[in-house]
Amino acid sequence: MPINPKVKLVENVLEKAKIEQAPTRKGYGEGLLAAGEANEKVVALCADLTESTQMHLFAKKFPQRFIEMGVAEQNLATVAAGLANYGKIPFISSYAMFSPGRNWEQIRTTICYNEVSVKIAGSHAGVSVGPDGATHQAIEDIALMRPIPNMTVINPCDAHEAKKATMAAVGVNGPVYLRFAREKTPVFTTSETPFEVGKAEIFWDAGGKLDVAVIACGPLVHNAILAAADLEKEGIKIRVINNHTIKPMDEKTIIEAARDAGAVVTVEEHQVQGGMGSAVAEVLAKNYPVPIEFVGVQNRFGESGTPNELIEHFGMGVSHIKEAVKKVLKRKTK
């Protein structure tokens, strides 16, 4: 099985029914608590969603370092900017639809323009929020965050990686956007799986002459691995890259994958316009153009439904990734 041995995924990574399930927001809560224990400068602010965003773990342990801002997302960002200006490392949490969705201008001007180290946790991102529907399904947030100067953007693939990303964000000198999901998703990395901000990881590599590179972020990385395993049975050789850091992107790994495979499929639970796939396309257009197919939300608003139904409905399931691979294969020039 062509799992990259260096990344140390769980042994049953291809058995979705048996794999542990946990929401990435849970990893955020655990990571924030650990960050607070390691660094007394870490403080936390929330917009009346303390338990939903898993910030209650920090609030209970460090009540003197926690501020409940209420439903006031603009104040959430500006107060955090002030705290950061005086040496604190604030984490702010809400649903991604509200932060950064509602307070984008404050994030841009008071946080990023001043280049202060506020860490923005956008929870309940993507269509997998489920029955809450289009008004609460943030599928434009990456596009909002990545064009802002000084901003780092990270979309962890599972709860373990979410914890590592949260702890690593403390060491980033400047603002960071961390994107988390509400729904339980497969926990397929381990505590020993490497994580470094700005360093993509190859999770699956068929070896030899590759046919397609699949570049994914967030929990859909697992779907990409399942698709790669199915395609290998058909003789199609895939490399799957966990591209968790969307900005700054690991251009070296992305360009090498394009050169080795000659075709790329991007996978994300986000609008294809302006998201991770767009960032990959920008890198490759400048450095090594190849045919690309984009798996994600195709210029639509979300809908109500169960999380798994919506992933399938919006064309982000395993079968859709396989279709995109076969489609891009037909466009290859080498």
C-alpha cells in the first residue's frame, strides 16, 4: 500500500467505517488549552459560541485570560488587535460565517494592516455544517482571508492536525486564520504525523511514473486517499498531498507534483473560485502549467441536509474525485 511511511497515518486509513471520528474543532479546543498551558501570553476571546467552538476548555482552565465578547464579532477582532498590540497572543473564535464573514474589515484593518499576532479560528466551515443551511455554511472564507497581506491560512485535515496547527499558530509572527469543521470526520493522522506551517505533506504516493497529483486540504484529504486507493486498482497512479497551509503555500512540493504527474486535481470543501485550488492554479500557471480539475463547490450557495448527503450533493465525494482524475487524464499532454 503506497502510504508514505514518513507521515505515519493510522493502520486502518482505508477502512472508513472503523476509523475514529472527531470534529476538527475538537482538536482546536485541545490545542488552544495546550497552547495556554505552554505560554501565559495566550488569551482567548469568543463571540457567544464558547462550547460550539470548543473554547470552553481554555475558559475553564484560564478564566482570567478569557473574555466572552457576546454577539459582537467586530469588537471581537478589534479588542483582540489591541491585546496583541500590547504583547498578548489572542485567539478569537466564532463560526466562520461570522468571523471572518461578518468582521472582515476589522480583521483586515485592525489586525492585518497592523500586523499583530491575532489567531482567528473559523469554526463550522464548509457545507458539512449540515441542516443549518446556506446562511451558516461558510464556503467563501478562504477566499476572504488569503488575499489579505500578512495573513497565514491553515485548513487542517483532522482533529490531530487541528491541535498541532493551533499550537503552531502561537509561533507564527503575525495573524493566522485557522479553519475548522463542525461534523465528526475521520481521524487518520497520528500524534507522530509531521506538521509544519507552510510545509505540505505527501500522504499517498504510488511511486514510479505518476498519472495525476491530487492536492487536497481539510477533512476531504481522507476522501482523496480513498479515491487514490480505488484508482490504483484500475492501474491509475496517484500522489495525494495534504496541502494544509494554503498561505504561504509550499510551492516546491506543488510544482514537483505537477512535474512528476503532468496533471493535477484539487480538492476542498469550499468554493472553487478563490479557494485552495485557485491558489494552486496561480502557482502552477506561473511555474509549471498543467491541466487542472477542481473538486469543490461550483459557484453555488449551500443547502440544508446531513453532512454526508451534502458532500455528495455538491460533488466532493470519493466518486467525484475519481471522476475528476479520469477527466484530467484525458487532457494530459504527456
